[in-house]
Amino acid sequence: MAAGLILTLGACNRTGRHVVIKTGDNYNVTTIEYYGRTVFNQEGTTILRISPNGSVEYRHNGQHLLAESDHSGHITYRINGGEKQNQLSTQEKVFLADAIKEMIKHGHNND
């Protein structure tokens, strides 16, 4: 089973910073992509802030999280292609916390 890691840092007109982290093999791929900077709480369970007009996207085993910030820094979430929302259900909060822990494990937030 071959595993790989791709990390791309580059300038982007969106917020000046674009990073892609992709790990896995043919059967299990995790992709983390973000624009701008994302700050998690100390416990690594929720997003405190995202740069204005920034986003963080997490994909793993058919699950998908997209968190976006507007120009004022207000965060909306879209989980598994659902509608944009400001508040998450208990189950969605668990998914968010698991996704954040995986993002941290793969190097997100280590800038």
C-alpha cells in the first residue's frame, strides 16, 4: 500500500494563500484545501475564524466539509453537499471535530 503527501503553497487572488494537502493511496484518500488562514480552538474541535473570503475544504471517504468565510469573517458550513448553514446539529459538530482533528494530523494549522 503506497501512501503519498502533496503539499502546495502558492499565491492566489482569492485571499493570497492557497494550500492543498492530499494523502492516501488508491483506496483511502484525504484532501484538505484551504484559502487564507483557518484558526481552530485549542481542543481542535471547532473553527474559530477563517480569513475574510477564505475557506477550508475537507474530503475523506465520501464525506465532505466546506467552511467559508464572507468578507466580514462570518462562517457558513456545507456538509456533504447540503445547504449552507451557520449552526450545526450535534451530529454535524461531531463530524466537524473529527475532520479538524484529521486536518491537524495532516499538517493543517502548522504554519
